[in-house]
Amino acid sequence: MANVYYTCNLAPIGLLVRSGYSPRWLGNHLVATSSPARREALSIHPMTCPYVTQLVAAADALLSEASAEDCLLVPGGCDAMRRMGDLMAATFPGRVFTLAMPRSSADGAVKTLAADLRALEEWLGARLPAGAVHQEIHEEPPPLVYAAPPREGGTFVVAGPLSDASLQGLISGLGVHVAGVESCTSPDRWEPLTAENASSGAASLGHAQNTESQAGYEALAARLLEIGMCPRRSTPQRREHLARRLNESHATSVIYARQSFCDPGAYDALTVAELAKERGLPYLEIEVGFPFEAGGPIRTRVEAFLEAQLLDDDILGEDY
């Protein structure tokens, strides 16, 4: 069974499956920090975001030991991820495909992405031996789920990729419920993408040997861009998306968890801070790593931030 590891859930899972591969999210295959470094392990610039840093290490370890049929798909939504694609392609020739992800959903962007999706399917089809057996979907979604259903009011979390639900657990453990999570690894993102991709993989799109129509590729491209409204989209559409999610949640405060050295995350931080200010909402920005660690200074800052809100609520309750 050939695997295609992918770095971002904007990967077209249905297309990967119908090409005869089993999709695997690379974030579920991180190298333990306690593991001894391989002598020939790849190294990257120390000012690269933790997410890309961890994925490079995981991809390097996996492809070094895996079957030659296994490959890597890198949806390149930011400069760091595109550089990862270049690095991995140079290290593992013929086993890496970088899929450029546009910053808008304009007609031209949809057509460009559709052409790239067609090229990806052709590349995948050429890699497997003739007569390769079609695989069922073996998707491994990010382990970030809602511990409890989001409730209106409470704290709304905006973040880059989170490894798990521990930030939610930290917030709820301090007596404040979570109003929602806006992250590329949140259920609001990966659940509709998985459902869409599973449907496309099982239905009319068929096997790779059945040539897909241009309309089919464009429909898939448009859907990926519609759902994937991530920080790379430092555009009015991204701001409108965040504003809508905040409004729907009726949040009483906002926490932004930004990864260090993440340029798109910095754009998002400015937008989220402005949206919180416009609504008069308390706002906290914290710098996090990948995997996320909820202890130490982060816990102290979040605790102080939420306790101040709870104190304000108690005072208002006494006055009114």
C-alpha cells in the first residue's frame, strides 16, 4: 500500500485516494524530541516556524525509511512551506510534489489551481506500477477536536496549526467555555474538507485511469479555496471570514495563538486584534510552538487573562 504524506489538510484527499494512495497527515507522524538525531538528518534555518520545522524532520525520517512508492505532497501556502517543498524535492528527487495554493478565490486562481490538481494526479498516476490496487480512504485527521460543543459567549480562539485540544482544555479548565476555534487543524476546517474529499473520491470522480474533466478539477479547486480560508489569505475575504466567525460566536474575549517566525500568522494577528478592538473584546496574543505545550509561561498568561475577565463579570454581577 503506497502512502502519500501531506503537510496541510488543503490536500485533495479524494484525488489522492483515486490515484491509488493512502493519505496520511504528516502532523500525526512527528519525530519525538527525545529521539536521537540522525547523522544525515536535514537541517533548516533556525528562524523557521515550529510547524514547518517539525514537518521537515518527520518527512525526512519517513521518506528515508519508506518504500520508494511513498511520496510527499506539500500544499505551499506560505514561503516557509514552499521552501520545505524545495528542500524535500532536492533531497528525495521524484517523490515530492509542491502544490501552489493561491491567496484568492478569483477565477484565475481557480483555473491555475485546477491545472495544478490535474498535474498532481498525472504525477501520482505515473509513480505507481500499472494495475495498482485502488485504496480505500485511510484518513488520519488532526487530533484537534472539541472537548465540548462550542457555546456562544466565552473565549474564541484563533490560531495557526494546533497539534491537539490542550489549549481548549486549558481555557475550560480555568472556568471559561470555548466559543469556537479558528485554526487550519480545527474540526471546523478538517471535517468539511474530509467529507468533501471522501465524497469526491468515492463518487463521480472515479479512478485515476478515468480522465477527469476540466470542470471537475475547477469544482474541486473552488471548493478547496472556499473552505481553506487560512492566514495566507491576508485579503479582505480573510478579514470577512474572521469577522463572521467572531460575530456568530458572540465571543466575550479572543485569544490568538501565533507560531513564532510565521509571517502569515503575523498578518492574522493584526487583523484579529483589530476585530477584537472594534467589538470591545479583551484580546490576548500568545506565541506557541508545535506540538502545543499548555504549561509554563503560556498557562500563566492565559490564566491571568481569563481570571481578569471572571473578576470583571463578578463585579458587574454585584452591581447589576
